[in-house]
Amino acid sequence: MCIELDHFFVCTAPGAPGGDELVRFGLREGPPNRHPGQGTANRRFAFANAMIELLWVCDAQEAQSESSRRTLLWERWFGRAGKASPFGFCLRPDASQDPLPPFPGWEYRPSYLPDSLAIHIGDTSVEEPMWFYLGFMRRANREKQFIEHPIGIRKITDLTLTTIRPVSSSVSQIVIQNGVLSTRTGPEHLLEVHFDGDRRSETVDFRPHLPIIFRF
């Protein structure tokens, strides 16, 4: 299987106030979005090859409804300050890959997608990130959304994920083996996002606003 990162999300407080820190850093924010029936909303920051999504629950009843309960988004968001991983990683096929799902899971058909489309979600616990796959997505979709950022960074070129416990599911192992990210364990959930091959050798730590470090 040949897969690549389409976007990742991090669960945040309502309204994602940490997004203001990304804007102050020098990112250009894209249009926000709400997911009807799923009970979540977001703020988005697009790059030439992928996207960062700041996600929160805006409707607890929808997030815990029968149609969205299996996603565990409510549990992940509600427990983001504890053992639950606040991260989710969306994968897509690369240019050479057919759209078949790369890992075991189930088909989620939220009301905000056309009936012909589905999100393939891997079965894992909330202590691991959420792994999901969009077989219909292509890199060209992200390239069209990209507008140059004032800070000058363009592409996400590497990810290093720190988890409280080792990721061990078959789903996570497939993602790691495909080189989407590297993992390690530590005292807190954290994601290091590398841009443009760390060309400028600079680091910005967004904690405590977001569990994210930028290296560029």
C-alpha cells in the first residue's frame, strides 16, 4: 500500500483559541467548517500537500448520537487532557495507489458527505490517534486550497508523534510502515510537525495552547 498524509486534526477547546497562536506565528487561516450530524466544528490551515485541522465538539448530543458514536470523537475530545490521544490522522492514496482501504476498519457515512462517499476508519482505542482514510481524496485537492503563508513555510515533510503508551494496533503499524510518521513514547501526547525539510533549522513550541511543535 502507498498512502500519504492528507491532514491531521488535534482536539481543542471550543472555538480553538490555539488557532490564534498559529495566526500570530504567521499562518494564513482558511475557512472554518462545521460537520452537521457529527457535532464537531473546526479551524483549518492548509499547506501545499496537507492540512492542519483544529477540532472541537460543538454539539454534544450529535457527537454522541447513534450515527457518530462509533467514531469515538466525543470520547477523544472529552478526554483530550487525559489518556485519550487528541490527534487524528487522515490518509489518502498517493499518485500510484488505487483507492482501496490500506488497513482494517469500517465505513463511516456522515450526513455531510454525498451518499456515494465514505470515510474508512480504523478500529483502535482512544489511547491511540484516530486513523482514517479518504480513498476519494487526492493531493491536487490540497494544492488547490493552498495560499502562501506569511511565515513562508509550504509543505509538511515529516511528523513525529509522542504517545503516552506505545501504539500497537495493526492499523497504526501499517501507517508507520508506510512512512507517514514516526512514533515514540513520552509523558504527554505531542506532535512535532516538520516543514520543508527543516530548511531554516527553527523550532516553535505551541504548548500549552496546542500540543504541537513546529520545526522548519
